[in-house]
Amino acid sequence: MLQYEIQLAQPKLILCLGTEALTAVLDKKTTMAAATNVIYTIKDDIRVIGIPHPHSVLRKGDSGSLNDLDAHIEFFAQNLNSLVGGQEIIHYKEEDLDHRVIRSLEELEDLADEIEETCADNLIAVDAEWNGKHPQNQNAYLRCFQVSWKHKTAACIALAPQTEDCELAKLYYYKGGELEKLLNLIRRITSNKRIAGHFIEADLEYLVPFGIDLRKNFEVPDSWEAYRKVWKNNMPCGFDTGRAIHAIAETADFSLKAQAREHTEAGRYDKELDDWIATHTGKV
């Protein structure tokens, strides 16, 4: 039956999810290891590529299996255009990214000016990184504040050095008058904006004591109609992507990794970092 369906459909390319599907299409036993970086050709010059079944990867739940799936998908994406003769070039990896690290008040002031001029739809996405479970815990501190204001563009505002020396780590780059200037510039960036965050309450726990208070943007509106009006008219408000996902899929994987794969073209944005950490563990 399967071979008959293939004959009727006459596809140029078949992507098989898992060993069972690949074995059925090839009509011979094989393994996923043997299928790595292999393009098979069957009757009528139909090309076949196999990748691990996503459900199997999720069931195993380890980073090695996920990275293996990524490698297979990348191989498929890189060969798709030539295999099917299409005109559109598919880029598995994002290009033309503008990611910066802000390390001085001068750079931050330039950033504030740029965001005022180029912010798309009056919308910025924010995030924060910190050490410690709660800000009141010993050796807890806010490392950086991150903001994105247009497509493929983001800046990380460094606040404290990242180091294994707990005492050094708590020494902020900005103190006294410089700290107040820093906060005023960040407030200038965030004021009167639509602000998006992913489970923003986790970031607010550290941001508010530091002096970056975004709580007003995330106050509960009187009704969904009122919120919709504010959001659609690009007026100051907040949107929590984590809460939104929970509202439509209570049992979903809420991590940024999973949501980026499902809703964006970024793919495994964390993979290069994970690979670097694995390579440099014990060396930093």
C-alpha cells in the first residue's frame, strides 16, 4: 500500500521520521545511525532522508539526542533546495543578527537614542540574568538587563562581572551617580512602551529592587476588551509570553528553547552556547 501511494503521489523528496518509517520507504532494514548525512534514492529518482522521530527524542529527554535531531534537520534543510529544485534558499541558521553588549554609559545613551528612533511598533522585549534563587539570598546579584526593539536586534546591558569569585561578582560596574544615570537611561528606554517578557515575574523579582520597575505595564486590566484596545493601539502595557502559552496549552513545554523552535525561525538558539560550555567546562 505504501509503495502504491508513493507511486501515485510521485514526490521529489520523502522525509522519514524515525527508523520504522525509513525502513518502510526503503523497503529494507536500516538504522538511524546508518542514515546520518545520507540521501537515499529509490524508484523514479525519488530522494529519501531519514531523521530521528521527535517523539523518541522527547522520550529520551537528553541533550545528546536533541543535538542529534538538530544535526539531522540541519542536513535536511541544507539539502532541501537542491533536492527539490526550488528557488528559495532555506537558511537553517539565522543571519544578519545584530547582538551587542553595552558596557558604558556612553554606549547606553547611544542605545537609548537609537531605540527611540527605530523601535518597531512601540514594542520591546526584555529579559534579565542573575545569580542566586532570590535577590535577598547571599551572593545573589543581577548580572544584566537585555532588550530587543526590532527584528534580529538586541542588546545586553552588562551590570556586573560574571565570575566564580562571589565577592567580585557583586561589584556592580555602576555606583552612586553613575548608577542613577544608568537607571534613568533604562527608564527612558522602557517608558511609554509595550513591554513583552517570558514569565516576567521572575525577572521583576530582581529588577524592581535594582531600580527597574516595570510592574505598572503588567497590571491586570479591567477587561480583555480594554487590554485589546491598549495593545492594538501601541499604548504602554505588558504582554507575558509564558502566561499566554499557558492560557492556550496548559501542558506545553514553556521553556524559551521549546517556544522558539515552535513559533520562530531561530531554531536551537542555545545550541552553540551549550556546545561551547561542553567544550570549555572546567577551563573557565
